[in-house]
Amino acid sequence: MPKFADKSQCTGCTACVSICPRNCIQMKKDNAGFEFPVIMERSACIACGACERVCPVLMKKKDDENLSTSAYAAFSNNNALRLESSSGGIFSELAATILQRGGVIYGASYDDEGVVRHIEIKEQTELGKLQGAKYSQSILGDCFLSIKKQLDSGRIVLFSGTPCQVAGLKAFLKRDYENLVCIDFVCHGVPSPMVWEKYVKYRSLTDNSDSFPHINLRNKESGWSHYAYSVEFAYADKKRYLCKNGDDPFMQLFVKDYILRESCSSCHFKGYHRVSDITLGDFWGIWNINPKMDDNKGTSLILTHTAKGEKMMNAVSENIKCEQVYLEQAARENPSLLRSSVHKQNRDIVLKTIESENFQEILPLLQVKQPQRRSKKEIIKRVLKKLCGLG
């Protein structure tokens, strides 16, 4: 039987599933909602080894010493676009260029239940689905197979994903397509889909709303500079939850490394040089490096790794404000660019607690004072009021 990457190293990129000539490998969720490859029909496996050879973890390539990475601080000149974006709106500018050329975009979007999935869009009117941060590992499904069909037909494709997802796609494709543009981002790590889904339901109960919310994890009403953004759940019945990111319980679990995929603690895809064409992120610390590039509306960090990446940036140059910076400046307040996020010792306890739907038990880990003993529903309401000033 084939040997997959160890569970502690597997990123869930789906390259092995996509390459299997007998379709005998499927992705299955563990208790935390993270997907891993499983051979469903052992009798169907012909032991060809394709799944082992395509794995970007098992077959990690050495860095190309000829790669030349350039770093920039930038933002869109379109203020409305920036407001809807996580940082400076650069992804949307790049994606719009691809769509104008008749291309197709693959990126992460919420479905009707708040689950994060990779989808395909072909129209400018759909671009909003891909805007904004999604803090849950996305479900790729048969995304890689769909991308290959589009590329082989000659269509321009832009794929946006985590560094490990981009590495998986490039490994699956086996060659560099001139009509493929890959964008990854500065990744802190991918949070548990189970935790995210439980939190969406938790918010609905706590906010006393049955309608499905519009979710914006980078609301900029409170600003962007110095990490001032907020978490927003805006419901169809006009109810609204707005909380500074540092006070939101899900964001605390995320940034404090309680709920990340196991492989994120030893990521193989960090660094200045990557297999993507462009790396995007928030340019945290730009207020110290170049204050003129910080107007509190969001500034993007951009790394270009290939001539294709530079060409894409040139294509949107008239729509953005852009200043080149040193690589060391780009990484100064973006440690996730270079270093893995180390899990907290009691990560497994936190995940099991949340799996049992008992958010109350994890509040001490967030240094939140325990409320007096009340009914479960009243406890949830009071805790969230205290955490986030919910009215």
C-alpha cells in the first residue's frame, strides 16, 4: 500500500487524491474537521506510487538558488475596494485583471452554512465571494482536476490558496503552465474547520439570531493600522456582532495557536522563496517603515517570486500605490512569513472541549473570568457580552 505523509506532516492539499489513476483515495475528516487522504478500496489500488511521488511533503523540492524575490508595500487606489478587503485590496485588483482577460479564479469562499470551500468564479460580480480573510482550512474538493482542465483548454487561471495548497497544485500539475498564476499568502496556520463551524453556530445562539450572517473577519470601522480591525457578524434580521479582533474568542484561539492543523507547527513552505508567483499579506509595521503608506485603511505586503508575478504587478500598476521595500523590512513584523506557529501544549484538550460544544470550559485559557453559575444559555450570553461588549 502507498505510504502517505505522516498525519503530523500532511497538509491536506489533495494532490494525492487528484493524481490517483484509479480514484481509490478520498479525503476524510478527523474529529477536528481536518481532512486526510484514505485509501477507500484497497483492492482497486495498483501500487503505482503516483500519490507518493506527488506529495509536496514527501518529495519536497530544494529552493531554486536562481529565484529572486522582491518585496513591496501597496494598496488599491479604490477606497471602496480596500474597505471590502483584508488589507490593501491587491488580490482583488489582480483577480479583476485575470477576469477581464476571460480567465477564471479559484479561491476560498463561505458556503451557505459558513463552511470555507474553494470555488471557481468567472464573473466580476462574483469576486466579492473571495474577498476578505477566512480563518478555517478550506475544502478543495476536485479543485485541482478542474484547474487542469481549464489550463489544458488554454484558459488563464488564477489560483489563490495557502502556501501548502499552492505547492500541492504545482506538484499535481507536474509542469509550469504559462497561463497559470498562483498566489499564496503569509499564513499563520490553518484553523480547525470543526472549531470554525461550531463558532458560527455559537455566535448565532449568542447573538440570538436565526438568520445566516454576513461574516467579515477584517472589519475596518475600528481601523486597520496597529492591528485595530474587528470581527463582524451582520445578520439578515439587522442584528450585529462587532468585536475588536483581540477580544473575540475565536480569534484568540487562532492567534494563540490552540486550534491549528498539526502540520502547521513544522511547515515546509515558509520562507522568502516560494513556488507561487506572488505572496500577499498584511504589511504589519508599515507605519514604522514608511508612514506615508499607512492611512489606516489597509496596506498589503507583496512578494513577487517570478517574472510572471512581476508582470502581473505591472498590469495593475496604474490602479495601485506601490513602494518597494527590503525583504528584511517585510518580515520584521510578519514572523509567519518565515517561521511556523508552535502549538500550545494543551491544543488537543481545547479541540476535544470544543468538539463537545462546551465553549465555557475553554474560557480560562483565554484569561476570561468565569461567570457565576447560571443556565447554559444565560452563561453563553453573559460571557460573550463581557468578552466583546455585545449589547
